[in-house]
Amino acid sequence: MTTANVKLRMMIVTSLFAAIIGIFAQITIPLPLVPITGQTLAIGLAATILGAKYGTLSVLVYLGLGAIGIPVFAQMSGGLGSLFGPTGGYLIGFLPAAFIIGYYLEKTSYTFMNALIANVIGMFITLTFGTIWLMMFANLSWTGAFMGGFFPFILVGLIKAALAAWIGILVRNRLESAKLLYI
């Protein structure tokens, strides 16, 4: 396969994962300040399957689509208001989370245990960015931001991290054995 074909294939896969993140974002459980969404699961899957470069790029494409107004964020929202509103820190936190998940796996190995560690780290990165942003933009105290934007998501985040690790490694192995993943 030529270099141009590999690049095209990876651009398509990256775009596909940006769409998957947008679809998973619509899976929501409403909470008072910040809803529980499927976005973090999709971010973990993208980074676990695609690695640091393409996983992060898929998140960047997703954020770009949302920033220009396409309703890909949670609850079919989009635009700069969503990106820079009280919950925008979680969206911004997806970028370093995806990069760190992929980078960790690239520097260790693509095993379930490494993917679980990487996805738990990614979960905490996202929650930290989101909580700090929520505190600043919603004018909350540290305690209020932590109790509304971090604490309620720990258990669900750990479950999503485990799912992303398990499904991500399974899918990555299958794509590699089928010679459909060129990273």
C-alpha cells in the first residue's frame, strides 16, 4: 500500500472516530451541573485504538465540528458557547486525555492492563480540566466544583475507562490482524 493510501485510510478512520465521539455524546444522563455522557468512553476508544497522534486528531476534528456549530456535543449542542461555557473544560480536557492515553500505550504496550491504566489517567485528566473550568466559569468554590463536577463522575468514569480499555484493545487487535490499521 502506498504512503498516500495509508494517509487517506488514516484520515478516514480519524474522521470516523470523530463521528463516533459525536454519536456517543448523545448518550446522556442529566445531572444538575454536568451530565454523564458517552463522550469519555468514545475518547478512550479512539485513543486506545488509534494511538496518540490519530486519537488526538479525532478529538480535534470532533471539537472543530462542534465549535463551528454542528450539534455534536452532548444534548445535540454545538458552537463556541458550548466550548467556552461552564462545561467547556471537559471538552478541552479531551485533547490532553486522548494524547496521554495514546502516548502511554505507545510507550508501553497495547495490553488490557496498560490500556486500563492509560484510560484511568485520561479520565482524571478530563475531570480535572472540567472541574477547574467549572469552578472558574460557574463561579463555584473548589468544594462546590469538586462535588458537582468531579466526585459524581469517578465511579462511572472508572467503568467507562475499563470498557474503553477492554473494547479498545479487542478492536485494535482485530483491526491490526485484518491489516486495516496502519499506525
